[in-house]
Amino acid sequence: MFDALINKLQNDTYITLETTPGHSPQFSPIVQKIANLELQNYVDGFTTTDNPLAKLKYNSLFAAKLLQDKFNKPVIATMSMRDRNKIALQSDLLGANEIDIRAILALTGDPATMSDQPRAKGVFEADSSMLLDMITCFNSGISYAGKPFSIKPEKIYPFAVINSYAKNPKTLQKKMQKKIKRGSIGIISQPVYSVENAKLLLDLKEKANIECCTESKSAELILGVFPITKFRTAQFLSAHVPGINVPDRWLEALRIASTKSVEEEYKVGFELSKNLFDELKSLHPKIHLMTANQFQIAKDILI
């Protein structure tokens, strides 16, 4: 299952769909929504998020297991450094390994100060590099402390993330190099909103792979796409989310549309998003689609 996903990532078209577990003891309603829309037929795999914005959600590893069992499609489960120390991280990796959750997206995580849980404290023993190093150790048959396991874990496939924009692009290249050297096979970007932005990231990825300079350590860039159908969403992303650049033409088009009607606003935003998706797919058909569980939008974009 995972070998097929990685082969598509490296040699073919590749599309994954993000799912966000809710503030609920049940993830199955989200699985059912995906099934009702038959979205599994349009993607190569899924991802599950891990308490984004430090808000309490259903566990990403359990969610990944439910998705994978239902659709027989590989799922990349996010794990955050914010909520676990090195003992808990490795324990989760061991448990996930036996139930075949073996693609892991390593994140540092949003600060605990954003949490909806009173006085929550972040763990943050290190950034996501430590988790990537742990996965390298597991794939060699040892724990992070260097102690051999009685049974070698099944292979784990590490993924990482990168901002899609920086005032100094060289900083993005250096961050890519750091993640590639630690074994990332796929680097998912924050949402991109122009072909020019995508081309820059692809150029930086090529340079990062060259700098890492080994055949065994190279990564594919996966372009993040987050459709925008509301002017206020575009404003928020532009003004408050570091590492994302929403073009002025998007902001202006959505602003004008929002003064006419909700329907016009949605129409304009969807057309911009759909056109971008199609252009990016033609340029570099390795895409991670994020819709905040608005799965009808996901299907409309994908078909």
C-alpha cells in the first residue's frame, strides 16, 4: 500500500486529501461523508491532522486507522512535537507500526498558548527534526536512544512541511535541506496561490536536493492547495498566517464579488481555486488538497 503511494509520489501523479478530526469521540461521520461523495476514487491517499491550532480534536493515528481500513488507501498521520516527549512519540510510533499506520507527517506544532484547554503547556522537547531522526532510527531497528528492538519495525515513511512563501527564499531552501537530510521523502508546502510561487518552490526543492547530494536522500515537493471561497478567508490568510502569500488580484476579485452577493463571492473564489488547481496539476502533479472538511468543495475541485 505505502510502496504504491511512494511510487506515485516519485514517478506519477499524486493527490492526497486532508481530513481534520473533530472535537468529538467519533471520527466515523467524517469517514462516511467521504464515502458518500466517493472521494476515495479521486485521490491516492489521505492525511489526518493532529490537534491543529492546539485545539482538542480526535486522535490523528486512530483517525488514520479508520480511514485506511475503510478505503484501503494509505493515510499519512500527522504527529506534533507540541504534545509529546520523546518517550510518548516513540511509543505512538511503535503502536502505529503494528496496525500499519506507517506514513508520518512530522510537525513541530502550533503553540499551546492558542489552545482551548485552560493553561495547556507545550512539550516541545525539540522541533520536528527530532521526530524525523526517530523515524530514521526505527527504520534501522533501534530506538532513539540506540537500543535495538526485539523485532525490527516495519518501514516508516516520513513526510515534512514547508512554508510556501518567505521574503528571503533562501531560507526556505535551507529548511528543505534540513528536512531532506533527516530523511523526508515528501515535503508538503503551505497553500500556494500562484503558478509563479509554485515554480519558485520547485526550483528551491531542486537546489535543496542537489545540496543534499545523495540518491538515498532526496524529496519530492507536494504543493498545498487550499481553496478560498470567501473574502474574509483570503484576508485572514494574507494578514495573519505567516508563510502564505495570497495575491492582490485574488483579494481584489473576492472583495468585489463579496459586495454583490454570497453566491457571486463563492463563484469567483471557486473559479480562482479550481483554475489554480488545474494549472498546478499541469505544472507539477503532486498536490495535497486541504478544504477544512468541506468535502463537496474537494470533489468539485477534483472532478
